[in-house]
Amino acid sequence: MLLHEVSIKRNKRCLLAYHAHRIDKLRALRWETAGNLATPMKFVLSEAEVDFFHEYDKLASRHAIGGSMGGLDWNADQNPPEENFIQVRVVQPGLGKIETEMCGVVELEVGSMHYLPRSDVEHLVRQGALVQLGGEESF
């Protein structure tokens, strides 16, 4: 009887550790994707996990907007960027024009490449509308 109880407690600890790991991954995913859960990811998650993700996103968004540091971009990189400008390629149609602080108005057509301020296009890179180019793919 004692061996049975010990094995049940062990299994319970393992399941709780697995659950905590999944929750930590969902929290990290929220900050990586700025709250945009991709459709393929929804098929991998359970309904409860998707609900947790959306509720956590609402909580984080509410805190970011209404907190004492409301003007801060909570979805910006955790590490400082190496460069202020990045090379990007447009991969999503229908983006239209954006106005940047330093470059003025820029037309974002599919397949076009641009050298733009990171702060102005980082949210589009996170959403997957733009792809940041490395050294070999650049102009």
C-alpha cells in the first residue's frame, strides 16, 4: 500500500511539473509574439491553454496600457539591439504605406526590401509581415 501511495505522489509531481513548464512556455510565447497566437500553434494547444494565453495577453496588455509606465513598449526586445536600422523584406500583401520617424513615408509592397529604423518596423517583423534580412540576403 505504501509503494502505491509513493508512486501516485511521484506521478502527481511529474504532472504538475509538466503543467508548470507548459504555462511558462505560453507566457514566453506571449512576449515573443506580442500576443498574436498563430493559427498552427492553436492546433498544438489544448482549449484551456488557448484560453490561458488569451487571458494572460489581456492581463499583460491591460497592465502595459494602464500601468505607471504606460508609454513603454512592453513587447520590445529584452536585449538592446545591435543596430538602430535593419534590412527587411515585405512578405505579406496589403500593408500599404507606413510613416517612419527618419525615412518619411515608405510603401510596403510584397517582395520589396527596405532599410528602416528598427523601432518603426519591429512590430511588423514580430507579426510576420516583414522578414529581417541577414548579411547574405541583403541588397
